[in-house]
Amino acid sequence: MTLHQGNERIQSRQSTGDTVFDIIVIGGGVVGCAMARRFTLEGAHVALIEKAPDILDGASKANSAILHTGFDATPGSLELHCIREGYREYLDIYRALGLVHEKSGAHVVAWTDEEMDRLGQIRAQAHENGISDVAVIDRATLRKHEPNLSRHALGAVEVPGEGIIDPWSAPYVYLRQALANGAEVFLHREVTGGDFDGNAWRLHTTTGPVSGRLVVNCAGLFGDRVDHAVLGHSDFQITPRKGQFVVFDKAASKLVSSIILPVPSARTKGIVLFRTVFGNLAVGPTAEDQDSRTDASTKEEVLRTLIKDGIAKIPALEGMPVTATYAGLRPASEKKDYRIQVMAEKNWITVGGIRSTGLSGALGIARYVYGLYEKTGMTHTPLPDPALPKAAVLAEGAPRDWHAENHGEIVCHCELATRREIEAALSGPLAARSLAGLKRQTRVTMGRCQGFFCSARLAELTEGHFAVPMSEAIDDA
């Protein structure tokens, strides 16, 4: 299988005044950011196109922030391969890039005799998937690990390797590393079509064309529509799956030390109780299929059910204040596995159907896709000494900017975000262009008061920076 490239070796060149990139990545979610990083590190000249003013504005903006081992993935699946590779690479690079990883471990808890009977199958599947340290523990051992769990818990599968990470700093630094090593990013540009001349693509966007030899479609919730718009067809269909979450006050995080997982169903991993690296305890997500690809609203009755479920599992949550609620959309498709397809005759690779494991699998997905690219005969020279930018430090237990003696003004007192952090997030090629984008880079307005005390000051500091001023915007983050 060989990609069409005319009579020329693949390389960057100038054509009629426009750069022709080696690779165009469509979509600035976690998978797109990891993809841009991988191809850049391998020596390709990469462009990333994102239709929103900020990256991570689609499926990647709301997730459970868990780094999965793949213990419960379908044996032999592409998803399992990518999760395991992504997990391994994250552990290899996170310190060098200033990222956070807390190896909290997880417990798949059985609440009924029927679920207890299934724990052995979960352990056997984990071992088949190469996660050999997974074990079944009894009620007494579980209570030693998690004394605040309800006494209705009967036992669990213990998964020591599961952990929690910062779900936004990671993809931001993936893309920053790509940019620091020669990639380019085009924000607020929606791909509307394209022409392929047998050698290169000229993608049509809402603000002008972008040309490249090969396109990798990582458009997430809109991946099938991008295929339709440019190729005229798609081999899969996205059915958005909404997941609603409740975030309890930071005092609740002391009630649990590990990730509390349910015995999963064939359709969903179920409702999870998990600490965040920002010091909260969250419960979710639900799994609600819907037609809308943008409706991330929450429903009071669903949130009340989540709170009730959390209290049933950890009784001490009764009366604990709720800091925030949110919902995310996952790009589910007709099949459970990832939908990665190479169309060599069109110089096109589609990366679709990355449901709920995109954060864990992103680095592995990028490696897998680059491997497919190499199999077509395309090669580059890997960068010998790539730049290593550092991620913004936002985790609760890490040394934050407010710890410094010269930290200056603290703007968001709930999350202790400084003016210096905010101004840094408002500059550079990935400068926040919306309050939602600024939240993901600094955590402003994400604490107990949800922006009640700092919004006026933020409106002053962000004046002239946002696509829509805070005074006019309706925040849907």
C-alpha cells in the first residue's frame, strides 16, 4: 500500500505562495493534539485545524481524567492496544513535560452476589490483557483500603495501576510541544470541503484554504461529518453519548483514596466515584445517547440520581456541598472498538469512534496511526533533540504559582489562580479565546463560588482577548 505522492518524495514545499504541509490534522481534541505531536517529533511538518477558538472544545473538554491501564478493554481490540501504548508513553514522558500522575489505583466493587460472581471474569480478562497485578479482594480487605465505603460492598477487583491526571494540561502540552518543534495551528477554522489532485489536499475552511500531502481526521464528535464533507462518504456514524457528572466539595476527596468503579455492563463502564488532581471528588458519568452533538446540558433529576448513587456508596457524602455539575459528549459509533481507517488512494486517515478512553489512548493512537503511515512507505527523519515545553501546573498537591513569594495578585481565590497565570494563558499561539478555554488553562471560576467573586475582574483582564467578551457571552463550558 503506497500513498499517492506524484513523483516527489514527501516533504514540505511552497506552492503558489501557500505552504504545503506534510500532514494536516483536523480536530484539536486530545487525540488531535497527540497526533500533531507524534508526527512532528517524527520529523513531519504538521498543521492542526480546529473549528473552535480554543482547543479541547468538543468531547475532550469534559471527562473523568482517569489514566486507564486497559484492564477491562476487549481482549485483542485496537482500543486495548492503544490504551496500553498510551499508558506506557504517558508514564515515560509526563515528568519531562511537567505533567501530573497520581497512581491512586482502582477498585471494581461488587454490590450484589451476582456481581461478586463476575469478579473472577474481570480478573481473568485483565490478566489476558497483560495487566497481571489485578486481584480479587474480599470485603474485609476492601474495607481496609476504603473504610468509608458502604457496608453493602461485598468485595472488589483491585487494579493498582489505574491513576488520575490533569485532563487538560496534558493535551495542551502535547500540542505546545508540536508547535515548539515547527508545527502550526489554525484555530477558529472549520473544514467545509476539499480537493485532492492525486498528490496533495487543498482543504477548504471558513477562513481560507490549507494544503497538505496527507490528512488525518481526528474531528471527534464531527468525524463522520468531516469525512462526508470532504470525501463524500463516511464508513461510520457518530451517535453522541452524554455523560453527566457531579463534583463534590474538596472536603469530600478525603473520603476515598482510589477510583471506585462499578462492575461494567456491555454498553458502559457505569457510574464512577473518583478523586481529581484538583482536590475534588466527582461521581459520573451517565450514558445517554442523543442526536445533538453540541447539547451538553445537565438535568436536575439526573444529577440528583448521581448524588443519591454517590451517597449510597459513600454514606459520608450525605450533606456534602456540591461545587459543580457538568456534562460531556462522547463520540460513540456503531461499533465498540475504535474506527481507524486508511484510504491510501486518497492520502487520508480517519480516526473515529474514540469513545470514553481517548485521554488514556491518545498517545497510543498517535503512535498506531504513525505506524500505519510508515507502512505506506512514507518516512521522515525524527527530531534529534526536540524542545520540551512544560505544562502549566494546576494540580492541588503540586507547587503552584501562588506559592511563590512574588506571585502578585490572586484573581480566583477558590482555585488560587494568579493574574500572572491568567495573563500567560491569554498569550501565545494557544491563547485562551473564551472563558471556557481560560478555565481549562487556569481553573478560574471552577471552585466553590463558580466565578461569583472573580468574574468582574476576569472581564477586565480578558477585555480584547476573547472572541466574545465575557459581558456578552453565555458560558457553556
